[in-house]
Amino acid sequence: MRILRAIGRWWYRFINYMVTWEMHRDAVKHLNRLTDRELKDIGLNRGDIDRMIWFKEDKQDRGDTQ
């Protein structure tokens, strides 16, 4: 029974990770489709996109130190 619970927890975390990753990826794609002028209108530049989308924890998980 413990093994089934462990597999269930792992599966839940995996699906949650995939959903979060897809949401982040969609946000990046959407922002990258904007022109520089449109980004400026909302107070962003191209360099801000990655910093805004990825949470601090995500950056740590993928090895970014900034």
C-alpha cells in the first residue's frame, strides 16, 4: 500500500510540474510575440521576460544562480 501512495505522490508532483512548465512556456511565447513597443507600453523589455516568468524556486531548480 505504501508503494502505491508513493507512486501516487510522485505522479501528482510530475503532473503538477508539467502543468506549471507549460503555463510558464505559454507565457514566454506570448510575451515574445509582442513587439518591443508593446513590451515598452507595459513597462517591460526583452530581458525582463525570463526574470518575470520563472519563479525564484524554478531558477534554483534549473541551476540559475541569479
